[in-house]
Amino acid sequence: MAEVAGPLAGLKVVEIATAIQGPAVGLHFANMGADVVKVEPPIGDPSRLHRGINNDLPAEAMGSQFVAMNKGKRSVSLDIHTPLGLRATRALIAKADLFVSNYRASALTRMGLDLDELSREYPRLVVGHVNGFGPLGPDADKAMLDGAAQARGGINSLTGFDGGAPMPNGAAIGDHAGAMQLALACTTALVTRSVTGQGQVVRTSSLGAQLWLQMWELQHSFMTGVPLERSGPHHPNIRGPYGVYPTQDGIGICFVHAMVDDAWAAFWIFADRPEVLLMEQWDNPAKRLGMAGSSDGLAEIRELMTSAFASKTFAEWREFLGGQPDIIWEQVRTHAEVAEDPQNLANDYVVDLDLPASGATKTVGTLMDFAATPTGHPGVPPALGQHSAEILVDSGLTPDEAASVIDHAADVRDEMYQALWGSN
């Protein structure tokens, strides 16, 4: 089979990033066919070592966070704090179309990689930077992990049960959303460069991305002056039956909308509660989706929905709802079920990946479908420094200089491992 190039084949990207938010930007470009060089310190991106929970993988296996964010990249390991390491890094950046980082700006400056200086020195370079709280303001250089952005951006205030404590989301949506925003910004800047010939620095943040995720909810609060409140299994700004309900056997169903009155009637007849159809508050689609009407009867309809779903098994509900094309609903699926969902498999949203040490697994695919320039499946993440020699020589170092950089990184790595874990 011919190798798939992807829509961004030929684009050169240099990434100095760690954990999720920065590497996920590089992942997007790798998925699109760009050559993404990941510059790692001697010990590597720490996410290589992040074991998470329920993890009995071999000690030499890559951590799941690293695998998720670094597929299809090339790795060079060096000590940027040495003159030769910095020279090699700058030589790589000089040949790149895009430089991406989620290191704090002050740290990059101390490394000799001031963002504005890079932009001036390499006028066609697009420099993409994502941090926790934005490039300006008193907390521009404040350290951040995903949960801090979720909390500060307000999304935690809407997650949880009415009267209960705020809760974090079940995924690192702060980091992922920040990555999406920077990938979009970098792509926009690359398009601009194709017209003007000029690169630029583009910046965004996890905090800003939290606001992007909540544009409707925030707009509602801004316009009304009344904050939305946590609503448990329901959306805080939809006054209707929309929500998640457990069936008799405990499987969750997300009921979204009965789009026509006949479907609403069929639902309550199947639930053996036809009297609900007499409730005027829900007698048309606009009322049922919370677009019209009042909040009168909201608690009552949700209690009736809870009782209805709890009266039958998931299999019974699935058979009924499967025959109702005008009812929007979905089963709440576990990660194991997501991995086997035929819709995910048909669209290559979940694909196979064979990893060194830990073996075959499934992974998230490239997710975007390009008719003329298909992307193919994500590649295997690189071993630490797997491509150091070829990358360093390509950047302009002599073979002897490349060997010196590689040997120094190995010595530093051994010292750091010894300090962290001793002889084990």
C-alpha cells in the first residue's frame, strides 16, 4: 500500500512541549502529515513516565499520556542548556515552518528561545505558544495544570449536583481545548503567511479555551445577570426533560429531544404513563427543548422521566428507542464500549496501534476526513531520542558534534535516573 502523505505533508514543525496541551498541538500536525520533531530533555517528556491508575504495563513501556499525545512524531533528545544543544535547537527552528511550545514564556527565554526574538530572527516562522492563563495580566506566567484552568474558567461551577460541591470534568478538557485553540491559531497564521510571506507569534491559553467551550452558557449569564446553577444529570441552561437517566438495570440513557409530538406520545405510551401527555408545559417541541414556555413543572417532568426509564431494562428501551427516529437519544457508553462502537470503527475514530514493550492497543485516530489528501492512521510514538542522530545532522551539526550531543544527553539521563530511582 502506498504511504499516505496527508494534507500538510512537507510542513516542518518543531515542538518543545510537555504533558498534554502542547504535545496535542504537535499531534494534530503530525496527524495531518507534517514532519513533527519533538525536542526532549535528556530525561524525556515526563509524560513518558506518567503511569496513571490501574497500570500494570511493563516498566519500559511508554505511559498512556505520552502515547496519546505523541503518535507519529520524531524525537531528538538533547540538553538545551549547553551551547551545542541550544545551537542545534535553534538550527532546527530555523528550518521549521512552525515552532510550538507550552513551556512558560519565562522558561523559554531563559533557555535562549524568547518567542518574539525567534519571530524577528526567522521572519517566515510561525511561533505558537499556549499557556495556562493567557499572555497578559498578573498571572501570565503562573504555572498551570488542567484542573486549575477548569476551576478558573467557571466550568466546574456548572458540573455536579444541585446543592452539592462543584466537580471537575472526567477528562482533561482544559488542556485539550487549549491545544485545539492553538492548533487553529497556528493553522490560521500559516494560511496568512501563504498570502503575506510573513510569520508571526500566536498565543492562546487553557483559560481562554474554557471560555470558548462555554460561550453559550457564559453569554446567557452575562446577558441575564443571573448565574446558571449546577443541575446534576441535566444541562444547566435547558429547562426540559433533556438529561441522563438510568434504566432498571443501571445503564444510563441520555434523552435529548422528542422532535415531533407523535414521538413524545409514543414514549409515554411505551412507559405506561399516557397521562403525562396532558401536561401542557411539554406539548410541543419548543417547550420540550426549553426554548419556550416556563420552568413550571420542570422538576415534575424530570421525576417522571426518571421513573419511566427506571421501569424498564436497557434492552427494552433500546428496542423501543431504536424504532423512534424522531427521538434523539444515546446510551452512556463506557470507554470499553467506545473502543468497540461500530460507528467509531467505521470512521477510524478508534484504530489499532502496535506499541513497543506493551504491544497491541487501540488509540484515537486522526478524526478528520480529507477526500483528496487522506491522513491515514497515527504512527507509533517515538522512543526517547530515537531520531537524534539524523535530526541533528540534518540541522547542520557534524557527525562528531551530533555524537557529542547524544552522549552528553545519555550521561545526564543516567545521572537523573540514578538520583530519582537509585540503582533500581
